[in-house]
Amino acid sequence: MKKVLLIEADVAAGEDLLTAAAELGLEAYVATHKELFLRYRPELRSKIAAPVFTDFRDPAAALDQLAAFCRTTGMDAVVACWEFLSPLATRLAAELGLPGHRPELADACRNKRLMAEAFAARGVPCPRTVVAADPPSLARRIAAAGLAYPLVVKPAENAASIGVSVVRSPEELPRAALLARSQTHKFPHGIALDTTLLAQEYVDGDEFSVETIVTDGEAHHLALTEKFTAQGTSRAELGHTVPAQLPPRLSAAVRAAATEALAALGLRHGIAHTEVKVDPQGRPKIIEVGARPPGDHIMRLVKEALGIDVARAYLQATLGERPDLTPQRATAAAIRFLTAPRAGTLRWISDLPRGEHIVAATLSKLPGDEVGGPDDNMGRIGQITLRAATTAEVNTAAATALRSLTVEMVTPQ
């Protein structure tokens, strides 16, 4: 029986990966820390052969410890589940001689400052980016580069739109920088974050993501995902639809740009989630790449819409195998997130919608719970998953479902 090590499975994709491992007859081990493992849901723990408790705050020590564990256990693959640990997974696979990505580019797959440098070096179509340690330096570099407002300001390392804002004038830079640097360590592992400030050209236009399996350095794009995001100063993600409907020529251009980005980052065996914006002239611009499973249950949307088991294919790719990626059907699936209009205490939410297109509707917050604002992906209070015959039909059903909901908040005085 082959063995795989999942590096932190307590994420949205964790259960899908553990289920796929069981279906493939793999023995699944998980690297995490003890306190978190004790909070794992029973359905996760039941699919794990054994945990290995690791202190991820010291990447070098974690690498040595996990390499020793994998050699003793006879591990066949290393699987990055959580993006903050994807560099560790890449280095561990290289240390063990297992299928993985180019280790010298491991940090560029997570750190947006290094990612921007890799893209610029390889001519990947992407927004121009400048970096600095503080707002005055950032303002000077923006001016020197001739970048025009609005700009997107973000930290070099974070996720879920945390610390990201759209800045429309130099006067807004200090506040945006404060937001970008508000998190210095990542919960729950205490991993130190690079808080270098990035200012990027704002790309107007529609946003998509490309879901990809990579085998032997060849990118197999499974689906384009249509993304729905907040339109104010924040960029919180409000939902996703698979597949995005684009004209063939534009779809090909988006896929080609994603292929360039993956090559620039040295991705060879595994999975990738590439975020792209298409400007008004129809030109794709790569925003960022994650060398990890897509979040927000996008893998489940791909399975619902196309019948492709992305989790299974990812595991096979990390084992050095070539998975079958043939679509089994041509339908559409969507997810929409329920968010509060502002931060405060959730007072009441109307009954969740039901209907022929709704697969599931769930709440993650209940009346009386404190709820964050709609500024990033951490302020969600629930979600609705839908499916239909076409993209247009599922998007219409999703819009109808959202309009049927009412959320009432108690705002702090």
C-alpha cells in the first residue's frame, strides 16, 4: 500500500483529499500540531493512519523532522493542502527525491513579492508591482515607476483577501499599509509572515481562476472558474461558478497565460490554482498562483459540473502518475457565500432557500454569534451550493437564492 503525507489537512480541501486517498487505497498520514489535531472533526481523524506532530514555526527544523519521519515510514508522496505550507511540501519532496516542484522556486509559489519577480523575469502577463517596507518608501516607488491610481495594496504573504485593499490616492496609502501589515503570524500554527508591502496596478475587468493538474511539468487545465468579488475597497470573494463561459479565443488566452505562470514558478507535479483578471481590451493578467488545492470548495464544483475528481487527480500527480482528466459531463455548479452587511452580532437570518437547483445550504454562524465585516473571506456566515444544466442557469438560480435572504445585525455601539 502506497503512503502519502498530507501537510495540514484541517482545511477546506482536507476532507476531499482524505476521501480520495481512501478510494485510491492509499495510507494517509497528516503533519499538523497536537492541539489542532485534537480539534479535528471525527470524519477527518477516521481517515488518517497517523498524525506526525510538527512545529511549523521553524521551517528548517520541520523539514528535517518530516524528512526523517518520511524515510522511516516509507512515504511515496508529499501533498500540500494549505498554501502557507506549500514551500515546505516542495522542499520535503525534493529532499526525499519524490515528485514535486522545483525547490529553488518554492517560496515564489507563496510569497507574492517573489512571485512578482519570477513573473517579471519570465515575461508573464501580470500587473506591474512595486514593493517597500513602509508607506513613504512605497509612495516613492509608486511615483518612480509611474504607476497610476487606483492601485491594489497587499501584504507579500497572506490569503483569503486578508490585508488587500484598493487605494485610489496617495493619501489612502498609510491606512492600506496598516491593514496589509495587521497580521504578522498565521493562525493556528504561528507561522511568521512577510509583511513587505506590495502595490500593484489595478486591473479593471472580470475575474477568473484556472484549476490545473500538473504532471511532468505539463499543465492540464481542468476548468475556468468565474469569480464574484466585492466591488468596494476590499476584494472579498463572494462566490464561484464552474465553468466560466468565455469565447473560445479568450478562454485559450487565459489558459495560455496560466501555463506561462506555472512554468515561471517551476511547477512540475501537483495542482495549481491561478487567479486571472481579463482587462477591457480582452488581455489576461495573472494576479497570483497557489501551488495548492483551490479553496472555497472549488474542487467540489468541478466534480459537480464536469465529473472530474480533482482531489484524486492531485494525489495521483504527486505520486508521479498520470491521472485520467476526461470530463464525464458538461453541466454547471456554483457556490455563493452569505456575508453580513457589516461587522457586529448576528441577530437573525431568514430561512435558507430551497429549490431544484440547490444542492446544499448551510450556516457557519448562528444568531448571537459575532461576525466580521465583508472586507475579506473571514466574514462569511454561510454558503449555498447549486447546480444546473448551464452556467447561465446556475448563475440565475444563485442570484435568486441570494435575493431571498435577509440578514439582520446588531451593530456595536
